[in-house]
Amino acid sequence: MADIEKICSLAKLASYDLATLGSEDKNRILNAIADEIEASKAAILKENAKDIEAASALSEAMKDRLRLDDKRIAAICEGVRDVAKLDDPVGEITETFIRPNGLEISKVRVPLGVIGVIYESRPNVTADVAALCIKSGNCVILRGGKEAINSNRILAAIIGDAIEKSGVISRNIVAFVDDVTREGSLAMLRQSKYIDVIIPRGGDGLKKFVLENALMPVIASAGGNCHLYVEKTADLDMAAAVVANAKLSRPSTCNALEQLLVDRSVAKQFLPLVCGILKQNGCVVNGSEEARSYCDYIVPCDEQEYFKEHGDKVLTAYIVDGVAEATERVNAHGTGHSDGILTNDKKAADYFVAKVDSACVYVNASTRFTDGFEFGFGAEIGISTQKLHARGPLGLKQLTSEKYIVRGNGQVRK
């Protein structure tokens, strides 16, 4: 087992230096990381091939999450460079006021400190998270899943080498826990002395494990059981295109559509239309008995399918009678991630937006836009499905806190 306590303590020491590093130096480090990843492409692909070979039993969708190629490595490098171009939130004064006694009080953005990230599958997360943490002044401790261990290991080593070569700061600002055992995760979750916050990136199982075992605060960034509701006034051709995009563009991602709700008054027209598109693309559609009565492509399913994040080319369809029932169903079965309505009725849209309790609520758009890049944040460290501190895509500002700076001229309290 890796010496996790030592890794965490070194990151804590490095965090005090990183917190005071200026934007120019942080950007120099990020550009050095992108250059080093680019130069090491052949070595990265070699290690990634080992992960793909070991993943033979996984679904094609899960293999796709693991797979790196020239285009994806180029996208990783572009993502790191894009983070370097973003405004640095650290040091931003968000509020200043003067008390009657003359004290000047300012609220200033500061890093959280040391962030631990436990994540599954996609190796691009290693670089995305490291870049965001560096730019926001946070040290990061990375612990990836066993499926991507070879890819994560080499990416973390390359990032560390690039930091060291930059000569700006210790490579300990980005640490990697080279231990994929349950015991390794538990040991990391006990390091509350050194880790300020833990962020899980993965399915509900990982989220539950972290929430049950972490001794430090957790920003829950888990999977999504995402819904789209086709309301009776929707443009059905537009709705079918949006549903197809939300389900098919990358079915393994947490913002992919899993549950399709269709208003009873348009189900007879809409379900055959959208199922025709889904069938052509190899997507299985499960559904309620009523949904199946409108389209024979839909197959029976049990109640658990309505709570499931499929993570593959599988979609579940259910018939509802109006926007009130649709919102009740989203709140009862969803995970508070990304849910939407397709409609031409402003009242229905406003009702849905107000009633649905999710981090991101869409009107006439695909759920696939829940993403740091798409929201203009740069790469995100995850999608928070909880309500405290931050909700939705976690970009640079969401990785900071605020502290009060109080300036006086000798005031004492009476």
C-alpha cells in the first residue's frame, strides 16, 4: 500500500506555497503540463492499451470511457491550456464594507487547500482535475479506479515531472495514490488532518462509500439519472432530435439521458418517432405497459429501471398526464443532476423549472450540456448534486472559499 499519510502531509505543506502563487506562475506550470503530455503521447497510449486489454469484460460504453487516442490526448492538452487562459479567482475581493468603528472588512476568494478526488474510469480526469486545482490554488490528491490505473499512473507521473521541470514549486502539489484497493481508499478518507475536502467522481456506489467513510467534508459529485419530459405542446421533431442527442452522443456520461417522460396526449405520435431513431442507433428502450402499447419496439421492465443510471445505450420510457405528474416523477426517481422539459408552453416550462429540484434544469435543450466546458468554466472537477457550497459543474470559482480580511488602526472591543 502507498504511504498515504505521507503523501497527504506533503501535499498539505505544499498547499501553503501554492496558495500564494501568482497567476503567471500557475499558468506557466499548466502550459508546461500540456507540453509534457503532448510530448509523451506514445508512452500514454502504450499504457492506455494495457487498460483497454484488461477491460475486455466491460461494456463497449465503459471501454469508450477508458480509451485514449490522438484526438483525446490533444483534447486533454487543449483543456489544460484553456484552464491557463481562464481568469484566476484567487484573491478576488467579493465584498468590502466599513463598520461604524472604522474597521474595513473585505471578503476575499481563497483556495480550499488540499482537495482529494476519488474517481472512476476516464483517465482524462487526472489531467482535468490537476489543472483546475493548480489554477484555483489547491493541492490535489488523485486516486483513480483500477480500470484506468496504467493510464492514470503515467499521466500523474508526467504532470509531476512537468511541475518539477518548471522550477516554480514542489511537485507535491499534485499527488497520486497508486493504490486501487478498498483499504487504500479508506486510508485516504481518514486523512482529515491533511485533506480539506473530498470529491467523489463516479456512480452512486462510490458516492455512498465516500459519504459513509470520509472524515472530512464531501462535495458529492456522482452519477445522474437524468430525465427529459416531452410536454404536449412540444415540437415533436425537435424533441426527438434532442432526446436522441441526450441519449446517444455519449451514453456512458453522467449527463446522458436515462429516463424519457412523454405526455399522454402526444405519446401515440412521439414514441414511434423517437424509437425509430433510437432503434437505428442500437439503443434499447424499456418502458411501462402503457408506453409499450404505443410502440412495439419498447420492451417490458421492472420498477427499478426507473431509478437506474444505465450508462449505456438503454433508455426507459414512461407516460405521464401533465407537467405536475412529470415533475413529481423527476423528483421521486431522479438524482438531482440534470433534467429537462421540451415544450412550447411558457407556463409549463416555468412550472417545471420551479418545481424540479436538480442542479441543472433545461428547457428545450439536451442534458448533455451539463459540463464545465459547455458552461464556460473550463474543465470541471465534477458535477455536484448536493446543495451546500456548490451545485452543478464545479469550475474554478467553486473550488475556492472566502475569508475575511479585517483592517483597523488600533480598534479594541468594548
